[in-house]
Amino acid sequence: MLSSRYFIDLTQPEIAAQLQANPLVILPAGSVEQHGPHLPTGTDIYAANVIAHAVAERMDGLVLPGGPLGVTPLHMGYEGTITLTPDTYVRLVTETCASTARHGAKRLLVLNWHEGNIPSLAIAADALHRDWGMTVLTVQACYVAEEMYGKEFNGLTHGGEIETLAVLAHRPDLVHLDRIDGSSDDRHGRSMDALRRTRAYQPVLTDVRSIARTGWYGSPQGATAENGDRVINGVADAIARDASEIFRQLARVQGGVGERRTLDRV
């Protein structure tokens, strides 16, 4: 029994034995960006980490140190935001996961909570599959949460209730419901988010103020740690179930392409 699911908490022999038993690694992906006066700048990576750990327990995997940073120029108008360029982020993800492939990791599950990472993660995932032989599945965990709990918790809004619940489930000490102030116009925010989340059209926005004048919008006042735990466990159950089935389907159609060892690259 592993003492932790986090890669960086374990010893080398523990990692070697776990990769031999189940060569699955999970990469949480998030960002560091402003989330209003009530949530930490690490909201997205905290959400990704807590879901990744819960999924790792269900799927018997290891959670990689994904690093907190992502691609988020949209939020650079506010202090507290740190962004990587897409090229840097692709290299960070690729080199992190390729290192584990060299040690025998064969399946990679990327759990992303930050929309700005999506294009870069697609490029990295393809390279890890084609160049390193990994079977790769990327899950937009924020969208899974929205699909499952959006109606109950006011949709997926920047700094809103769903994001607040995710942090409450992981680091409740960093949530400041007493500081909630200045939520932007909800109708406008939802309209702009709907515009940029369509499958057919992807407009480029200069600044998050195009979505929310104050940088955030939503109604997180009623968020509780109990509901946070319920959301995280529900999302983790769904991702573990669906991801396991997708990996099985990929194994059937791709054969050994994603299963071969890559130790010859050392």
C-alpha cells in the first residue's frame, strides 16, 4: 500500500514498484491567475490536484508534479497572475511526462482545470503518444464539473461557486467567503463565456475584463466544504469510470502502440 499517491512524496523503490504494477501516471494541469478577492491565485491547480489525487486512488495511479503554472495571458491585466508562453508550457508538459515514460509509464491521464491550457496540452499529448509511445487521455475536469453540477451550483464561472467548492475541498483555509465583493454582471459574463466555449467558433479575447469587468463573476456565497467534497468525489468517480473505459478501448484499437517500453531512449 502506497503511503501517498503524489510522485514527489514517494521513494525511488516505491515508484519503481508502482510503475511495474500499474504504469499509469496522472498530470494535473492548472494555472496561477487572479480569482477575485475571495479565492487564491492557485485556484485552478488546487482544483486539478485534488481531483487528480482522488482519481489516482480510484485508478491506482501516481500523481505527477505538474507544476502550478499554465498559459493565461488573458489574466495578465491583474496582479497575481503568472503566465507561460505556449511553447514553454508544451515543453514543460512533454519533458515531465517523457521522463516517466523512460521509467516505464505507459498510460498518461492529463486532468486540466484551466481553459487556456487546452491548445498546448493537445500538442503535448500528441507528441507524448507519437514520440514516446504513451497512451494519452486528456480530460477537461472543469467541464466535467460543469456538466455534472452546473445547474446546481450556478454554472462554471471564473471565481464562482464551482471553483470555490473545488478549493474548499482541498485548501479551505485559502477560501475567504467574507471577502466576496465586486462580482461582475452575471448575464454579460455568461454570454461571453458561451461565445468562447462553442465548438465551431473560438474568438481571441484581449483581457478577462471582456468577460467580467472586475475580473470575476458568479455567486459563491453559499459554497460549503461539504458540497466541495461531494463535487470532487462525484467528478473523480465519473472521470475514473470513463477514463478506465476509454483506456480499454484505446488498448483494443491501438494494440501495443501505447504499451511499449521506452527505456531504449535512456
